[in-house]
Amino acid sequence: FAWPYIERALQGERCSYETAFPLAEGQRWIQVNYVPSLDQSGKVNGIVILNHDLTERKQAEEALREAEERFHSMFERHHAIMLLIAPHSGAIVDANMAATQFYGYSLDELRRMNIDAINALSPEQVAAERTRALAERQNYFVFPHRLASGEIRTVEVHSTPIAVGEQQLLFSIIHDITERQQAEAALAASQAMYRLCLLYTSDAADERSS
């Protein structure tokens, strides 16, 4: 296994490879480096072999890979609407199935879209809100979101920055609160009407008594 690297080192090339060694206490990862040793004339007269223990780095990489796999599994299957958004451009990097069902776009369509095509606010307003979310100055928003049908729905968005691989993204969880807002508005109108009726009834009673 090592002989091709030794031959390259004997020809004057620095080279290395990674390999795993099973030990009693568990597997250890080692990086083996072959460094040509040169005499005064510049000819190779030997090889220096340097070993670096990579076990902790490999374990960290594996833990990160497993965490990302768990996140993507949860992301894809969760019933809540979820988007991963590039904070500077607003590009939708990923969406889950709940998002496709809510917005009415296919997954491929959403991945080609910018959040500006969904958020009914101006692009400048949306960019300003993304900046606040990225800086973690604010993580809760209420937005008007446009569906594929053209219908506008009121949504609350919980957005926080996360690292996904090499990317820093905004992880947004979205809840449709349209009916709730409509119910709250209807209740407020009903209460206002009730207060007006009480006021009118009170005024009418005062006029009759006078």
C-alpha cells in the first residue's frame, strides 16, 4: 500500500496518505507523510517519514456529518414549513415538503427562487429583515407571503443563522397565521361595536331621563 508513495518520495516528491489503524481502544486515523531527504548535491539520499494523528479531527468530521444528516432528515420530514435562505442574496437554498404544499411550488421551483418572489414586502425591506436575522438582532417576523396561486397569506417567521457545511444560512420556520389574524380582527371589531352599542344605549337612557 505504501510502496507507490515511497517511490514518489525517492524521486524527490513530498507525498502523504491517510489510513486507519485498529487498536484495542478503538480506531486511530494517521496521516503518513514521506519527505525526501537530500544530500548537499540535491540528490535524494533517504526519506523522512512523519506521522500525524488525525483521530480527533476525523471524529469531529464524522460527528458533524451525522449532525447534518439528522438535521436534513428532520428538515425534510417535519410538518412545519421550513426554508433555508442565503442571507445576503435571499436565494432559497432548500425547502421541505411542507413548504411545497403550502406555497404551491415544486421543490425544484423553490430552489430556483428568491425569497423576494414570495415575500410581498419590497426587496429593500426584505433585505433589511434578513440582515437583522443574520446579526441575531431579531428572529421573529410577521410577513405577507404570496402563494403560487397569487393569494397573500400572513405568516409569522422564526429565523436564525445556522452553518450548513461551508455555508452560513438562515433557517426559517414559517407558520400561517392568516385565520388567526382574521379572527382577532373580527373579535376586535365585535368588541368595538359592543362598546359603541353600550355608549349609544347609555346616551339614549340619559336623554330619556332628562
